[in-house]
Amino acid sequence: MAAVDPPAYSSRPPEENRRARILVMLGKKRARDAVCDVLAADGHDVFPSAEFDQVYSVAAETVPDVIILDMDDGLTPQVCLELTQAPPESRACVLIARDGVVDEARTAGSLGNGADDVVDARRLREVSARVKVQLRNKRGVDALARVRKERDRLKSSLTDPLTGAHSRQSIAMGLDRFVGQAEPFALLFLDLDHWKSINEDLGMTVGDVALKAVANHLRAQVRGVDLCGRWAGEKFAVLLPMASIEVAQMVAERHRAGICALAIPELKGRKITISIGVASFVPERPDPNATAIERRADLALEGAKRNGRNRVGTAPPFVPANVIPLRRDSDVESPGALGAPRAPGDLVLRSPGASPGGSDAATEAELLAQLENGKSWLPVLPEAAERALSLGSDPTVDLARIASMVEKDPPIAARFLAASNSAYYARAERVTTTLGAVVTLGLSATRDLLFQVVYESARRGLTRFRLEVTRSFDRSVVCAHACRIVSRELSFGGEYSYLAGLLHDVGEARIYRILSLMPGPIREEQARSLVAAHHAEAGAGLAASWNLPEEIRVACALHHADVAEEGKAVKHIILADVIADLVVSGRTVRDLTKDEQAILDRGQVKRERLEAWLIATRRATGRDAGLRQLG
């Protein structure tokens, strides 16, 4: 068996692929031509010029990465000083050259004026090497400038420009994260009363002053772990992690009283009041997503407004056991009658005593109805994963854009750093930035890890079947490695082989999540039977909702089909399934069942080759050394 090599980088920042632009301004034609020839041979775009008095216009036209200036020209010190004052992201490296021995005093003077290096133009190999060093340094400086620019852009998008508090985007990201962590928290929506009249009577400038005062008050009063910011207009939001509904109500009342007591001179004695809506997230009865808890907090806020303002309203708890999306009891007339789906997002209260878990037929009918409605019942695909998937075939993509999206979720960023510093990817120096991690992994592995993290989060918030979903996920990771190894060995080279192996059984998690939200008892053997019967269609539906490539959709839908009748992608999934079963169960090739042996026979795979794949998969997943390549 051929060795399993680490995956090649799928792309790098575009500056490393672009030809460098070199402006050579030497007075002597012989020296200028010689330097230009050696640099052109190195693959650079070279622009020779003897018009030293027009250096600025020539540089503006050619936009060089490196400028080589003639030490003997009298204008060089001043020109060098001015060129090196440009901003780092637009600054060209400046080399001072002389056709002959470079004297110490003039070298020191050139370096003192901002030159990056000094070189003898006759030593052509040295000129070539020094230019390469400067280009390497410039790439590092440019990458750092891009990261800082992305950081500043991200920081500005997460900060409200008027109040300096967190922006709505920042609060929404925190809310998504809290829902995904499936731990208790509370959401407070705070809305200033009669705000329109304040702006009309005293002017918008005074209104802005009051908004800043409220934001400053909230920032001073919240805990270090809390998150508060401006949601929109005169509406603010506060997230309280690990807070019960009782604690959230007390905190809301404290904020209400504190804001009412604010003395703002610009208001000329007028007091401001605030209405607050409180909603709590309870892991045992979790809201299905961030939008659901936002809606509950909004309804509580509207109730406080209707009841006279300047008060706290509390939302009733979310009870998923009594609320089924998109369905009514009357919609299920028989096991085969799925009924017409309602508008997405509708929540219909079940009548008391209705229990789809009361019979196998009713449970299956309700499960099929949920699948028919098209809801994923798994975490929403994050922007970074969608972006990585859409750019998967673009070798010039700027990985800094992907890294900036990954950084929006610190736990995911930490996973990337851990993966890039693992023994599988380890380099001479430890990776310390998200961009460095993404570059180390490459776009293909970055994409795979993003989807793996999304799939893994399917366990969050489950009150039932958590162990089953965990086992399914762990087995899928093994299958993903096996599928990549099989595809590589059989020279199929599927771009999405890892994802196809990882996600082919994702429908299992989807069905378990739907079943966990159904009221009434559901027997474990009944759940396993439903998963076995419907996980292929459930996975294919999820792949379609995520807009995954056809290769993955087919893998989800047909991985239990006859291997002899399907395409290569499905054949590889089925073979990888056999390997995953062997790895997870601890069996060897000698322990193959009759069905597994039949799969090998139909696929014309000998046991010796399967043994090699099995060893490689165990090594890749750390089943023999405690190491896992991805996360």
C-alpha cells in the first residue's frame, strides 16, 4: 500500500502566487540590463528605467514590490527617505545598488535614510537572493496588514458606532453561541419609552446623548461574563449566561430602576423610562434556535409596553414537548397521510393528551411529516462553512477572509489552532493565529473541519438520544477518514470524499433530534428502527438544504444501495462503511460477516487491500496512537 501523505495545501494567500514587480533604476545601462536579466530569469516582472528624475511617476505607474535605486545618483537619499514613508500596506521595498564596491559610510547613510538593503550590482546572484529575501519579508508584512485590516473591519462591525457598545451582530453571534452550548441563559430586550417624543421635543442630538448614557449605564452594571449592546434604534439587549428566570427578572428590575434614576442634563429635567422583556433558555426545554428566544423576549417586551410601560415583562417558558412545528393533530389522519405543510416558522400547539409516541405508526407518521416539512433540525450552516464550500475550487481565494469568519466563533477558532498544531500538521514553529491555522490546513481541510464541527454540535441541547447521536458522529469521523483513504487508493480523488464519508449518515442525528422533541415515551428499539429505515432520506434532505455538492447528496441517499450498480462515490462510501464498522467494533479482517464479505466481492476488493486500508484508517483516527488529524 502506498503511504498516506498529508493533504497538500489547496490554496495560499494570492500574494504568494502573483509575480513580483521590480523597478530597476540604475544609471549605467550595462549594470541595469544585467540586473534586469537575472531578476527576469527568477520569474519576476521587471521594469528598467534610467529616468531617475521621474521616479515617483514611474513608481505610480508600475506599482512595484521592490525598487532598486542607484547609490551614485545625488537624489537617492531624499527619494529613499520619501519612498519609505508610505503606509506599510502600499510601501515598496527599497534596495540601494552600486556598480562597484559599496563603501561603508554611504551604506550606513542609505540604511539610515530608510533603505531596506544595500547591494553590489555586479554580484548578480547576491542581488537575486537579496531581492527574494525582501519579497519574503514583504509578503509577511502584507499578510499582517491584511489580518489587521480584517480585524479592524470585524471590530467595527461588532461595535455600535454611536454608543461604543456591542452591535446587534455581536449580540446575535453571542446568542447563537449560547443556544448552541445548550446551557441556561437569559435574554433581556430593553426599549426606551416614548423615544420619538424625546427626539421631536429636544432634538436628535439630545436623543443620541441619552442613548449613550443608557449604554454606558448598562456597561457599568453588567457582569464581566454578560454581553450587552444596542440591538436597534432605542432598543438594547443583554445576555446573561447561567442565569435562571428569577435572577434575570431581578437583574431586569435593577436595570429598569437604574435607568429611570439617570440624571442627563441635556434632557432638561425630563426623565427617561424603559420597558424590558425577559426570556430564559432552559436546556431541558430548549428553544430550537436563536430566533425563537428572540421572539419570546420581543413578545414579553410588547406585553410590558401594553401594560403601561416602565415595567418588566416575562415570557413563559418554551415547551418543545407540547409544540410541534408546522403540524396539527388533524393533519395526521393515517400513517401515510402527511398533510399540507404550513408556513415555515409556524408553531402549532398540540391538543392535550395527543402523543405521537403513543404508537409506532403515529410516531413514524409524525417523523415523516417533519422530514416532509423540510426543516433541518440540525445547526444552521455557518457563514464560514458556506463560504469555504463555495470557494472550494478557487485556488486563489484569500484565506484571510475565511479566517476572519472562523474567528467570529472562538471555540471553532480554538479547534483550528489545535488541529494545525497537531502532530499530523505540525511545522517547525507553532501556529498562533487563526489565519496561520487556515493556511496550514489548506482550504480543503478547513472546509472539512468546519462541517465536522457543525455536525458534532448536533449533540447539543438533546435531552434524549444524546449517546446515540454521539456514537453516530464518532463513527462518521472514522468513515470520513476511511473514505478519503479508499478514494485516494483507488485513484478516484473525489474532492469531497472526506465530507461524503462524514455526512453520509448525518440523517441519523437529524431523526434522533426530531424524536427527542416528541412528547410521550419512545422505546430505544423503536427509535433505532426508525433511524435505520429513514436516515438515508433524512440525510439527503439535509444535504439539499445545505446546498452540498451532488456527490454528498448521492452518498447520503444511496449508501445502502447495491455496490455493483452505483457510481464510484457510493462504492467508496460502502467500502468505507465496512472499514468504519471494523474500527469501531475492534474487529479485524478475519472477522468479516457474510454481508461484509459480499460487499468486498462485489467491489472486487481483496482482503489484503482491505487490511491495508484498515491499518491506515486506525492510524489516521488515532485508534492506534491516540491521534486524530481533524480536531
